Amino acid sequence: MEFEAENFMYCPGEQGPFLDFGGELAVGSPVLIPKMGWCLVVEIDYKNIIEAPIKEYKIFRIKNLLFINVLLIVLAFFIGVIFDRKYKINLK
């Protein structure tokens, strides 16, 4: 069976956010298959679009902030050791 682009047209109906069969908000788009008389609906849950990237971004930021803080603490320690050896002051 060959794919024929002229067989695919848009279905009349909703595009964009709508409630799916489970009652959750989803985003999708219908496509009409005229030879079969079917309408194919492609959808994805809205929370997968919005919440998942935000959660991943928050985890990414926390990991980066922890890494940068540890790196700065180690760097400050070694700078302190270098300055302590170079500018040793006898307080006795």
C-alpha cells in the first residue's frame, strides 16, 4: 500500500486542548482518512507537555547549583591555602 498525500485531509473538529476519554486535558489534532471513512486523532496529555519539562529543568538546575557550590568551596579552600603559604604572618 502506497502513501498518497491526497487521501489525507483535516477532519472537521477540535484541534488544540480538549478533554480526552479519561477526562484529562490533552492536546491533539485529527486527520481524516477518506478512503476508509476514518478520522485518526493524535493526542498527548497536556501534563506531559507542560509539567515534565519543568520538572526536568528544576532537577537540572538543582544539580548545577550543587555542582557550582561545591566547586566554589573547593576553589576557595585551595586559594586560601595558597595565600596562607605565600603571606605567612608570625603572630608570636
